[in-house]
Amino acid sequence: MTVERFLKQFDVHRDNLGRSYHIKARQMELNGYVMTCGSRERVLKASALIDEPKLVSDERGITVINGFYKTTPVTIFCSGMGPSSTEITFTEILFDMDLSKFRRPTVIRAGTAGSWHPSVVPDDFVIETGVVRSEGASIKVAPIEWPALTDTLTNLVLCEVAARMGLSNRLHMGVGICKDTLYADEDPDRRSAVRNEVKLKQEEYEALGALSTSMESALFIVLTDFYNKKMSDYGLDVKISYSCILLIVSPYYAQTAGVEFKVSDESETALVKLVLESLARKNQLDRAYLEGSEAPPLDIKSMMSHFYMTLGRPPA
């Protein structure tokens, strides 16, 4: 089956101009190296760092921009807040990618998060190796028993680029929590009539070593898994990768009473650049694999500390 026939088989809602209903892009219009953010302002910040930025759409606050970063064709888009918005926007992004040209598309989320571990502090970064699916939307795509894991190779690329940028001492790798509410999850005593149940889950996730809490990765992961399997079933040589790196903007959840959430402009710029650099590096590796050419190997030495380190920073 061709990519065109596959897209027709599973296509999304489109208007009379052939544009996906919410993203407002056409089939094959978007690039295969994708940076996604919940914040429209972060999308615009990233667009200032790319060459030939072209606004594809700005409907409903869902900004979509095409361009190039160091010759890598990139698309930057705003997914909105929460898993339900992600289910809509990411599905349409997938069906507007040029999958006939980009056979190894890569999606990296540049997000923000709260800390779920006393050793993870504001202005740190967390690479999610997987997420707890503590939300209700992803179970409509995959059963709750299905593990939500990010792409190993892309995680390694993020780790390598972070080391190159001098960010290793602020970088953590591990499991995040994906939730579908903010106030009810983080302040159940004041925001929930089932506060004991919410707090028990909080304690369970902490006991197992969760690092961070945010709201989108579960849907990115299960949709990637679902469509990768469908494309494989139809004989297409296309595989999508998803990974996520989060800037921590609030302290350890048990200490957040009265705390102002802050996003450091310097750290946010570093986050955006790290993701764009990682997309360019992943493109380099993908081309080497698909074309049978040579590419600089991953710098394993720069990553080793992240596989041996423990979260030993004592609570404040």
C-alpha cells in the first residue's frame, strides 16, 4: 500500500479546501522533524531560531510553522494544553506530514513541568523515558496496561546534545506523570472532593521514583505506537519516533503551597535550542541509516553519567 492510500484510509476531518479541520494544513504539507510545545509563545520563540519560517496556520491559537534548522526541514506547532487537545492536534499533524519523503519522522516535545522529586528543582531538565498514564484520554487509544515509553534513540540524542550544550548537571532521565487536571491533582485538599484518593496516587508515584508531572506525553506516545503498528501492518517503511524534554518550572510538589511558578527566559531558550539541535542530529543519524552513509557516532562517553547517577540531592 502506498502512503497516499494509507492516509486516505485513516484520514482526519478536512474542510472544503482539503485542510485538516483544526490544524488547517493539507496532506504532505508538514515536515518530518517536529518540535511541539503547549505554549504558543514558545513556538514563536523557536521560529525566531529557524531559517525561512513560514506560517502554515494560526487558527484557534494552534500555531503551525514550517522552516529549516541547519538544513533540517522542521515543523513547529502548539499542541494546546492537556491530553484531549493533544489527541486532536497531534493526530492531524501526523496526517499532514509528508510521510512519502520523511520515512523516519521524529517528534520532540519541548514542555514545562512540575517537580515530583525533591532532587529535581526549577530550571532543571527532565527527559521522559516513559510516563504514568494518570489521565483519561489515552485509554481510548490503548488499554491502561499498555506501557507508555518514549523513543530510546531520540532520548540518547537529547542526552548527547544536552552534554554538548553544558546542561548535563541540570539533566535528569526517568519517568514522568501525565495527568489531565492541574489544580485538582496538585492541590487536592482545596480542589477535590476525592482528595484522599488523589493524594494516595501521588504518594505511590513518588514512592516509585517519578521525576516530573505534565499533561501531554501519554497521547503523543500511544498515538505514535498505534499508527506505527498500522503503517507496519500495511507494509509501509515509515516509523515515527517521539520523545520529550521538560523544563522544570515549579518545585517538588509537596512544597508548592504559595510558590510562584516561574519560567526562566534563559532556560526556555536553552530548551528550545536543545530540541532543535536534537532534531538536526536525529536527521543526520536517520539519513546515514537510510542512505547507508556515515555519520558521527553518538558520543556515549558524554552520556554515561546519566545511566549511573542517582538522585542523591537531599531535600531542602
